[in-house]
Amino acid sequence: MTAEPGRPHPVRASPPPPRELIGFATVGLLAYAADLTLFSLLRGPAALDPLTAKSLSFLAGCTVAYLGNARGTYRQARLSGMRPYAVFVAVNLAGALVQLLCLAVSHYGLGLTSQRADTVSGAVVGMALATVLRFWGTRTLVFRAEGRVGSWSG
């Protein structure tokens, strides 16, 4: 890639290192386990309504993921105050909306109404797209590394 005369060469972001991807995935699995376990406890023994139980378990999962990423995957980032956590929760809410949108398009837009179709659209396709969004948002908006230019998406 050549630059025009008088203009600097464009900087291309490098793909994320495998260690970052593995760390992010590991923390995400732990957060998912915390969310699922707490939701099951709140719906079962605690007998909370589904929306309250899911809201609390979602927030707990976000907290586990934030702490795991802050103290593990992105421990080199210098964070202070509640802003990074708030942005992290917002990124995760956006991911949840992506999953719901995939489910809504499949179920109501395309008329694919079987349980299998709902599972594939919400928990497979939606989760995959939401994970990409969460990874991008987490590394670009929350844990910005000094010296890293741009995001991994180019």
C-alpha cells in the first residue's frame, strides 16, 4: 500500500493475538456459567419471576466478565472509576440485543418458528454475532491498549 505524496502511510491494525482471544473466550465462558447458575438459582429456589432473575443474572455475568477481563485478559489497561464498567455493560447489552434481533428476524420475519430454529437463530447465530460485537467493543471501547492503533477489524 503506497501513500500519496505528502501523506503518511495508512496504519493497519494487526489481528488480535491468540492469547487475547483465548483469554476473552475463557472469561466469557466463566461469565456465562455464572449467569446460567445464578439464573437457575433465582428462578428455582429463590422463586423470582423470569425477568427479574434474568436481569440479576445478566448483571452478575457482566460483572464476572468485566473483572476477569480487567484482571486477566486486559490487565495492562489502566482503568479508573465506574465509566469503564458502565461502557462494558452497555457493550454487553448491545450484544444481547443482537441475539434478540436474530431471534426476532428468524421467528417473526422468516416464519421459522420451531424450537430448533429459535435455538439456532438466538443461541448459535445470535451468540456468534454478539460475541464478535462484544470482543470488538471490549477491546476498542473499554480496554484500550496504549500503542495499539485502531481495532482488529481494520
